[in-house]
Amino acid sequence: MFFSIIIPLYNRPQEIKELLESLTLQTYKHFEVLIIEDGSVKEAKDIVAAFAGRLNVHYYFKPNEGQGFSRNFGFERAKGDYFIIFDSDCLIPETYLEVVNNRFSTNYLDAYGGPDDAHHSFTPMQKAISYSMTSPFTTGGIRGNKKGIGQFHPRSFNMGVSRQVWEKAGGFIITRLGEDIEYSIRIHSLGFKIGLIPEAKVYHKRRTSYLQFYKQLHFFGRARINISMFFPAELKPVHFFPAFFTLGFLFTLIANLLMWPIALLGNFVLALFILLIFFHSWYQNKSLKVAFLSIGAAFIQLTAYGLGFMQDFWKRKVLKQP
């Protein structure tokens, strides 16, 4: 099988260099790489060109439209039997394509997704954010998990679709705000076989500061409401959890300021949550620093998502604004 790896890129020249370096080490060699520069100010053309002798790589520059439509641009130019999408801030293990190809030889999937993890070279902050996004004590625990709730929806940081899927489903119809989940739901609706390949993981750098992480998760919360505008049934009770957590956290803070006795219950719940995050992260990462940073990351993940969710729920569901 010949794979086309499609990577949208926006102002991340150093990250694409590291990603391409990881692709040169692939044990399975039948693939091409398409870099779609989405109107970047910091162009990576020269960096990509330096890999021409080591990879079958193609570079395209286009006006800024967002990652969804940039992937469509890549789909239209790809030569592969199967299209694989990565985020530009990922590192790809050397056996990734071999794992996917072997899986298809025994149990073919029309579309698939894989999990993400933290690489040993990541900073403590990146490891803490990665922990938060995959922890069973935050909503991130349903990502890349066989026991996830409902249908499995591949995410675009690590996702593959066959040429047949693209020919029938087309590409992304929205470019941001949950475009990958909308695409996954649409692929399901057409009867294609979709599944998780647990061994096809990538190392996902995510954000490098709490502020960047807050902005990203606030965007994710808004995206969940955007998806529900296309598919109302996809707004499930689990998606309200970060909003409830945020409201409970804010209520506990106010209760402490006003010396209300009920604050004791809120403080106990928050203390238990903090201890669970700390010790579980310490166990997984073997680092006290990462464990401490994981507490902040978990609170930011839930509150940022919750605030973004509530903002667009009120605006689009209650006020019926576009």
C-alpha cells in the first residue's frame, strides 16, 4: 500500500523539521509527504527542500484558510491509496507506517485514528499537558481509548482515511472548530468501517505554556457546540462535565470568600481531585515536577474547555446567534 502523509503547516518551521526527521526513519518506505503551508509568515520552504533527497516530499504554499481546507488541498494532490493526516507538532515513531500496513493486511479499516503520547525529549510542561489530555481523571481519558463513549471518532492529529472514503465523503466542510469530529461522524454515516489502532501512536507536543494550552482548550469547548449544530445528537452528557466542573470550582471560590460552610464540601472534592492528578501523574511520568505541573494543566483543561463550551452554548443554543 502507498500512503500519502498530509500535514498542514502554519508558522511552525522548526516543528516541521523535527517531524520530517522522524519520517526519514520509517521502516516502511512506500509513502509520500505533502506539506501544505497555510499562508504562513514564517515559511518552511527551505527546510522542507532540505529533505528532498531523503523523503518523497512535496511542498505547497496557499492562502490561509485553516487546517481543514488545507488538508483538502492535500487530498486533491495526493497519489496514495490511503491518506494519513498528522499535526505539524507531532513526532512519528519509526514503526508507525509498518504497524498501520500490517493492521490493514489482517483487518482493513476505511478510516482509523491512533492515540498520542509524550516523548521522553519533551519538556516537563509538554509532558504535563500531554498527561492532562489523556488522563482518566479529565475528559481527555476518552481520547484514543477502546472504551470511549459511543462511536470512535478519529482526531486529525493522527488520522487516516482511504482514497475511497475521500471520493465518496469528500473532504472537510468546515476548516476549524471541530472539523475532524464532523468529518468522522460523516464517514460513519456513510457506512465505512472506522476503528482505533492503539499501536499507531504519535508523540504530540501540544502547547508549551499554560496560556497557550488555555487558548487551545477554550477553542475546543467552542468546537463541541459547533459540532452539535451539524449533529445535535452528538452533544452528550459527558461533554457538559467541564462546564459543571468550572461552575463548581467558581462556586467553591466564592463560598470560601463569603465563609459559607458549604465551601468545606467543595474544598474536599477539589483536594481529592488534586491528589488523584498528582499521584497518578507522578506514577506515570516518574517526575515530581511533571506531577505538580499536571495539576495546573488539569485545571486549565477543564475550566478553559468549560468556559468556551458555556460561551457558545449560550450564544448559539440559547440566543440562536450564528
